Amino acid sequence: MILFPEPRSLTLYEGEYSLPMKEEYGDLVSFFRAVRAGISGVRTDTCSGLEKEEYLISVDQTGVTLTASCDEGLFRAVTSLHQMLRRGGGRLQYMAIQDKPEIARRGYMLDISRGRKPKVETIKMMLDFLSSLKYNEFQLYMEGDCFKYAAYPKENADFDCLTPEDIIGLDAYCRARYIDLVPNQNSFGHMYTWLRKPDFHHLGLFGEPDEVPSTLNPLLPESFDFMRNLYASLLPYFSSEWVNIGLDEAYGLGRYQIEEYCRQKGKDVVFMEWLNKLSDHIRDTYGKKVMFWSDMIYNYPESYHMVPKDAIALEWGYELIQSQRMTAHCIDYRNAGVRYYVCPSTNTHTSFTGRMDVTTFNIRTCAELAAEYGAEGILLTEWGGGGHPQSWIWSMNPIALCGQYAWNTGKKQDGESFKAEYIRSAEAYTDEYFFGGVSLSRLLYRMANYYLLEPERVHVCTMCFQEITLPLNVTRYAHLFDMKDSGDDFYFDNVTEYVRRVMADVEKLPLDETYKREIRLTARMVELGSELCKLKLHPRESKDKARELVSLIDKILPEYVELWNIYNYEKGSEMFCNHLNARKSELLALGQAE
């Protein structure tokens, strides 16, 4: 692996040039500034005929020549040179590289609204990784309780979270790496965090007075005023010309207080009215354009003409079937002239580890569709769920893999390989970048496929995760599975033994202790979920098992909080801890029952 992501064209020649690496070149941005100022052995040249991020690298006996049309292209060239110098200890084989991205916008989105809110330094670590992979877009997904909204100061007065000053600093940090920090504020569905509060409950769509809504009532003037206040608190601190306003999974649309209005006008028209109202306000007030999740409209292609002409629809889907359905949607967007992204997922939410075979399929499919049908971008999403207990270590390999596909999708998928070379190269790069070259990523991949041993295949989650979030007397999870129909201990014995076996291999590695603790904690949480599944199969015979699981929870809880606080603001850790403590109380009662 000479370079990752793999460039579009690389030709090697006989010979080698040495460029001494200085300590001050260790940081990519510092190296870029040094190159731009001029360093011995590296020449820069300008060619106006190259695209914005396109670049050329030539290495021969005279040294290194980097050619681009602008600083952004030069930064991508320097990124490649920096990686090759670091990998080769300053030695470069003679070569010629012609390279440019296949997909114009290459983004990663992190959910900071369902428990886990990374500290600023943690986010900067993520941005450095993204920059090394030539990403050029980053989003922090916000619902509530994650940012100091000036319009509603009492709502977050008692806990630490991101501030306007933090955003200004992160925006500058992104710009130095040619990454666009796009604000992401949901504005229709997924408003539960706000609407459960007494001061905001009346803004929602609901049936019973004590029902906690999740969708704003778009017909209320007060709902629009609320969104204007959120935008006024957030948007001025971002330099991006874009705003992701969300609008996904607005399940109240067509129901409750607006049922008759939607019946008369059509749900799709009501959705488009709200989209256009928000878009007009953001354009007129802030000079920005909107992105929105497309799931509420992709079944209504006849209404695509109502999409604001400068908006971008975000086509998302994280499962195998959803990935396959995207083809028709992409064709419809293209034919209707709707600008759009494709949005795969790290699939780490509600699984502890991700489900890597699904993840690799999902990322590859999205990237190939983007290249074939003209998507303007690809946005890799990472969601929370159940308190967002998964460590970021499980997202590193999906991010690396998507970085490759976003830059260069390579040859089309054939009938058998799953593009294994891309998967292995992404793992090797992650091992090199984070783990000092220790071969950890393949073991992470294996542990992340533990769910394949579960007796039921479950949509965007695993059985082991869900059983930790459900009371012991609840065996059914939605329409997806019922523990009473899940066979016997055999399946979950296999899950427990499998995860323990992979963890035993991890323990042998000369790995940073914090990383090892994170993986060990994950293995324990999967084991807890697996053993809870067994307990639900025969609760009356499980007193001894209940006592064992109480002991396991007592090991998990303090380690979970301690590791959480290394990387994240304290607020939010209680969400998953509440599930653990609830299961502990039930297990104690079961263990003491006569």
C-alpha cells in the first residue's frame, strides 16, 4: 500500500529520493504551511487547468514537484506526500501521481444528541483523522442538550456542552484542513428532547395530553419562532454556506392536530411547505442553503419539483435492503434535477461494535451509486441510540473505508470479492494511524460480526444490545423478534464464547492500554446482553445467573463512566448507565426471589 486512499493513477519507476523529515513536519497542517513557504527538495507549481482538489505529484532525481490549481488541491497533494514520507521514513520511490476525488463532497456526521458529546479535543482528533483521509465535510448532529443555545439558556445551564466559542474554534480548525464544518440542527422530527420539556410540549403533534411528542406542529407560528431562535443561537458561528436542517422521521406528519389539513393538501405538500419556509428563512437571514433528509419525500417523486432549487436531499439507508432500494431513488433525483447526497452509516449504533459485513456493503453500494448517478456528495453517518454507549474505536475502520470509496470507488463490484482489498487497506491504514502498526483492526472486524451468531437478524441493531435496554419481563422487541421464539442457550453460548475468544486475541497485542480497556468493556457489554438473552429464555431457573450478571454489571459501570469521561462531556453517560442500573435492580430481585 503506497498511498491510502488509493489514488486514481500512480506509476512507479526505478530509483529513490530522500527528503529528510523534520520534527516540525509531524503535523499535517504544519507540513503544508512549510511546503507552501518553501522547503528544500519540494517544489510547487500551479496549473489552472486542474480541478479544485486535483493534484499531480512527481518524484525523480531532482526532488518532489507538487502541482495544483489552488491551495485546496495543494493541500490534498501535501496530504499524500506527508503520508508517504511518514511511511517511508523520508524515502520516496520515483513516481508520478495523477489524482482527484471521484465524489465532490466527502463527509462524516457524528451524532452528539443521544448521550455522547465529545470534548473539543476529541473532535479535533477526529478531524485530524478525517483530514488524513481527504474528507472535506464534517457535521455534528444536534437535537438538544448538546449546545449552549443563547435563546434558551436555562435549558443547558447545569451541564457542560459545546459553546459558540467552541464552534468558532472548530470552524477555524476545519478550514485549516479544507474541511467544511456544516451546522446540523434537526427541525421537524426527532424533537423529543425539546418537546418533553413543559415549556415546549405544546409545539408538538400528539394525541393524549400526557403523550411526549417527537414531531413539531408545522402549522403553529410558535413552532417557526422556536426554530428561528435555535438557528439564531447556532448558525452565526459557522462559516459554511450549508445547513443540514434534518426533517427525517417526522412521524407525526399526517396525524393528530394536522390530520385534516394533511388529508386536504397531501402529506408531501405539507412537508414541502415546511421545508421551503425554513429554507427561505435561512437563505434570507443567513445567506445559506439547506440540506435535508429525504426519507419523508422519496415515495412522492411527483412533488420533487417543490424542493428548493438550491437544496440538497440526503438519501440515507443503512441496511442491506435499504442500500438496494437507493438505486431507484438516485435515478428519480437525477431525472428530476434534485441535488442529492448518498448517506451510509458506520452502523455502530445499537450494536456496541457495528455490524461490519453490513457496513462494508452499505458504504460500497452508496459510493458506487453516487459515482454512477451523479450524487454531489457522500455523508457517512454515525448515530447514537440507547445512550450512545459505543466507543469511537469501532468507527475508525468504517471511516477509513468510506474515505477510500469517497475518493476513489475503484473498479465496479464483481460477483465475489466484496472489494476485500479496500477493506484490508482501510484496516492497515487504521492500524498504522492509531495503533502503532499493531494488527488490531481485523480483530475489531471479527468482534463486530458477533451478531451473526444470534438467532434473529434485526433491523439496525443486535439482540444483545436491545436486551440490555429492555426490562427483564419484556421479551418482544417491536415486530422484529420475541425472545420466547429464539431457540435455546446454544446460540447465545456461541455469542459469549466467540466474543471472549476474540478478546483473548486482543489481550495478547502490545496495544495502548486505554484502547484495550475500551475493547474489553465492549466485550463485557456484549456478553452481558448475550447472557440476558439466555436468562429471558428460562427466567425461573436463573437465580444463580442473575447474581453473576449483577457482578458483571458492577464491573461494567465504573469502567464505562471512567472511559467516557476521558473523551466526552460528563452529561449523557447516565443514559446508558440507567439501563444498566435498571437491569441490575431487576436481577437483584430475581436473585433474591424465593
